[in-house]
Amino acid sequence: MNKSKIFDLIKINKLEIKKNKKNLQAIANLSNLFLQLNKFKTSIFYLDELLKLDLKFYIAHYNKGNILLYLNKYKDAIECYENTLNINPQHINSYCNHGVALTKLKKFKEAIISFDKALKLNSQHVDSYCNKGTVLIFLNKFEEAIMCLDKAIELDPQHVDSYCNRGVAFNNLDNIDEAIKNFKKAIDLNPYHVGSYSNLGSALTRLNKLNESLTILNNAIKIDPTHVGSYCNRGNVYSRLFKFKEANRDYDKCIEIDKNYADAHWNKSIVNLLTKNYQKGFSLYEWRWKTKSLDSPALRNFSEKIWLGNFSIKNKKIFIHAEQGLGDTIQFCRYLELIKNEGAYVILEYPKPLKKLLSSLSCVDEFVENGNELNNFDCHCPLLSLPLAFKTNLETIPKKIPYLYVNNERINKWKNFLGNQDFKIGISWQSKGNFNSIEKSFPLIFFKNISKIPNIRLVSLQKNFGIEQLSSLPSDFKIQTLPADFDDGDNAFLDSAAILKCVDLFITCDSALGHLAGSLGTKTWLLLKHYPDWRWHLDDDFSPWYPNHRIFRQSIPGDWKGVFEQVEFFLKRVLAK
């Protein structure tokens, strides 16, 4: 309906109200007409007028809820939907939208209850299946999400949002091909569905199809120049292309549109850290707690103050809690000695696999296993916030190496096992089993040429992921394996640590073992993918975090052959000496 027609109808309905101030239909019409003009406050005004005349006019409560939901006033919207349901407990769409508002407030379990109530009233309510699937994605229940979204698509094969959300679920399961199929199907159904373009661009980025991703994300931004996700994803593409000026421009555009868009702030932190601007990078890194992309729990909610170097902790009990991966814990536990030097009583919460390894930290007064009950403390700090607390720059990284230790008895045990013959090279080739870890891992077979060098002995420190490759090696590939029970149970990482003190060199992908070797002072050659983790920077051959590391980098994405040619060249030089 064109604006001229809408204004004519507004005049007509206002005249009707002059004749009869209690003309509910005319008042409802005015609310709808102003809504079509995006005059939300005026539309709500007339809904409130309706409710003054008839508080049980449940559709007025429902429509007001929908406007408030659109305006991101989620708590007010929830109240309106609850008012609707108090009057009409059979109103399916109110349950559904009530769930959507709860989802926006991250009250995911309550949201699922609302969607289930809608589905109990109508087992074929497509939007409730779709929205429930979305919540299950937020809860990392991706298989369950796909089941819900499959049902939505079965009921409505044209339901665009369900294809888009199913693509997101597949992407989180690292089934990127299926994710791309779903995003493309959504775009086929609706060529203007900006979310599907944005998600498709992100999936293509994960496959290193950067130019294709850039084209897709440019299309998304043309469709909606205010879509923050598309700018953020395009910034990630530029970052992978090492075009950091363009990346920061896109992240800044996100923040201009939505100053609280956490992923843009956090991605800016990664660019700054990668390019050695540590002070700004670690400051922005605090946005990690609000991002969607970090595989980390939310910031712990304690009544005690968080310490970020902003007050004295002398004679205070400070609780340091580990976060993110095991490698992160190994890398940043070096800061605990600095805290001890501040005169604090140090309490460290650790992940169970690192229990005995971290017990060598003499600067820690009290250890608590993750999940166990906590004693009293005065303040707390997440482990990866310590570089910010100590205003770390490249020159002030704590460089005392080693800072983790393993007892001599265990070292001697493995020295006897390995013997004194040969130049012993410990190797590890695979990080975890997920897609992102696979990208920084390489096939064991690349060590074949090294295994044939006289007086070289390769010793596998690989555990769990990747060990299946040992059974398919050619007969002329020589490698020593360790007993199946090494590092088992309470000995996690202790045997590896002792072996790393026995080998002459350790060659590894980017994994927790690389950090372990660094913390022990073992001579290590670290092999990196083309776009590295921020801590390894861009061009350096050596690491400011681990002086005992030498870095070999892919010059072309995915090209491990070239990396191993460099390794073989330098290894022959070492052996010649």
C-alpha cells in the first residue's frame, strides 16, 4: 500500500474515533497503519489505547510484543506475550515469539520450553521447529538442531531460515560441504537473504576459498549495507589475505553500526596481536567473553573483583582460572611467578590433564582442579588476561625458560628406554581432530625422507588423534613408537615432558606439545600453516615466547611439501655440524 493511501486511511479512521472514542476496530486500524509507516511509538500508543478500553484484547498485547521484539526491547516484549497467554493460553504464535525474545536474552532453556509449548499445540508449527533449532545451535547441540531443522524443512521445503540455520549447524560440525549446500539452497529460495550470503562467505573462508568468499560477502553488503556479520566476515577474509588495513576498516564499520558487536572488537584484537601491537591487542582481547566464535566458557561470575593490574594484590588471595586450550594454559602459566612477586597468595584452577605437570610451579600456593569447590579468595583473574594485567609488550614477555619441570627419575626412565644411539627427533603431526586443528596439522608421511637419513631416529610423541597413520606407513619408513600407556591417566603430559628432555630435537605442528616443549626449553622446530595463530606473528623465524623455537611457515596455503623441504635442508646443516 502506498503512503498516500495509508494517510487517507488514517484520516478516515481518526474521523471514526471522533464519532465514537470506543471504536476498537478504528483504533486497531490506526495502530496497523502507523506500523506500516514504521511509526512504532505511535503504533504502540494506539495499542495502549485499545488496552485501556479492553485489557483482555489479547491481540493488542501480542502486536505490541511484536513491535517491542523488533525494537530489541526483549523484556518488555516477553511481558506482552505473557499477557497474551494469560488471556489466551492457546495462542501458538505468542509461545513462539516468547521463545524468540528469551533467545535474544540468552535464556536458552526457557526459550526451548516456549517452543515446545507451541509445538504441543501445533505439531506442524514450522517457525517453532526452526527457532528451537537455532537455540540448540547456541547450546552446541548441533545434531539435535539439525533434527529440528529437518522437520521444519519437511513441513515447508521453502523455509529459507531453516536452510540457513541448518547450514550453521553443519558448519559447527565441521561438515562444511553440507553447510555450503544449505546456504546456497537458502539463497536460491531467496536471493536477498543476507544472512545466508554472510554465512556462506564464512564457510568458504574456512576452506581458504578467499576470493570466492570476498565476492559473496560483497554481495551481502550490497543487499544490506548495515549487516554487521557480513562486514565482520569480510574483515576475516582480508585478515587471511594479510590485508590488515582493509580488515580493520571492516571491523570498525561493524563497531560503527553496533558498538557492542563483540566479534569485531575481538577480531581487531587478533590483528593487533598478530602484528605485534600487544598493548592494544590484549586490551581488545577482553571482548572474547562476549563473542560467539571463541571456544571458551563465559567470564566467571564472582562477587570478588576481577584484577587486571589495577590495584595492589600484596597479601591478597588471588584466584587464577585457566581457560581455552591446554596449550594456552601451558603458555600463560609463566605469568604466575609475576603474580607471586607482587606479594599475592596464588590459587590456580587447572584442567585435569595438566594436574601433575603444573604441580612443578613453585610459585603457586594452592591448586584446584576445574569443577571442584573453591575456598575463599579476595580477587580473581582469567589466565589469558594476565598479559593485559602486566601491560605486556614484546620486550616484557616473561622469558624465563624453563618454567615447567619434570623429575629426574622420570627423565632417566625414558633415557634408558630410548638409549644413547642416534640423533633422536621427537615428532608430533596432528593437533585435535576438529576442522580448525586439522588445518594446522600435516600427514605423518611427510617425515619419510627424514626417516631415511643415516643416524636419525624419529620418535613418535603422538597420542590419540592421528596415531592411525602409523599403521599405513610404507615399510621403509622407520619410526620408534612408545608404549601405549605413556601419558595415561594421572601421568598425562609427564611422560611427554620427560621424553622431550631426552630427545635432541622436537619437530611439531602447532599443538599443546609445542607449548610443552617450549616451556621445558627443548630445542623445537614449529611447523605453521600459512595464516598462523596470533602468538607466532607473521614473518619471524623465532618466537618471543619460546627462544628455543625455530619456526617454519607455509608460503602457500596448504603447502606442507614446501615446509618439509625447508626442514630437511636445515636438518642436514645441523647434522653436518
